[in-house]
Amino acid sequence: LLTELGNAIRENTFEIFLAFLILAIMVTYFSKRIVMPIKKLSDSAKMLSRNIDNVRIPATSSIELFSLASALTRMKVYKRRDKRAKEVIEKAYAALEEESLKLNKSKEELLISHQELQQANVKIEELIAIHKASDKEKEYFLRDMYHALNTPLNAIINGADIIRKEILGPSLSKYKEYLDAMYDAGMQLKCFTT
């Protein structure tokens, strides 16, 4: 059986060689036309998945490979857009965080100012109460002073009027009593003022 096989191979060597040659040409053709573009597209897809920006999507000739290449190109464009959108969102988020910190600081400052205003209002209310009490004391003092000053002043005014009009006559001895009262009232007033 082996000898028959060997004889068949020797007789058909040219056909076998030709078959291997055709097979080699087909493998080379399919390798260049299908396998190599698929490998290049696969490598591009791997690079895109690693977020490498400068990925070049190779051009292909067959319709299926062209569709795959187009899909990868769209994927690359979408990745770029996504990256830009992510950058914009990150910047907006950072700005929002900064504004949030500023607002929190302003809120704290407002709370402190509010507390200070409340404390100032309490002090003002205390001062108003003290002022009202002082006004009452002043009113009592002035009323007492009016009575304390009014009596000696009436004595001085009336005594001076009696002497001026010489109601008791021209004699000075009669006015001595009034002059003593006026002197005493003046001394009383002097004590109040000193």
C-alpha cells in the first residue's frame, strides 16, 4: 500500500507541486487581503480601547472590512467627543466645587455676622433699658430738685419784692427778718450747687 502511494506521488508530483503552489498563492492572497487588514483593524481597536488618541484606522477593500473600519473610525470620533465632553464636565464640576466652597464660606460669614448682629441687638436692648432707667432717675432727680430749689427761690424772690416795694415801710430793722430768710435761702441754694 505504501509503495502504491509512493508510486502515485511520483507520477503526480507536478500536480501536487502545482496544488501546493496554488495553495501558497491563495494563503498569501487571503493573508494580504483579509488576515492582515483584520489584524491591523484589531490592533487599532486595541489602541482605541487603551485611549490612545493618535490611532490610524487602516483603509480596507472588502465590504465587511470596510464596514468594520468605518465602525472603528466612528468609535474613534466618539471617543474623542467623549474625552472632550469628559474634560468639559470635569472643568464644570471643578468650577461648581469652587463656587460651592465660596458659597459655604459666605454662608459661614453670614452666620457669624448674624450672630454678631444678634449680640449687638442684645447690647442695644440692654442700653435702651439702662437709658430708660436713667431717664426715670433723671425725672425723679429733676422733680426733687425742682421742689428743693423752688422753696428757697420763692423766699428770695418774695423777700426781694418786699424790700424793693418797701411794703413794711422805709425802716431797715423791719427788713432784717426778710434779709435773714433771703440769706438762708441763698446759702441753701449754694449747698445744692456745690
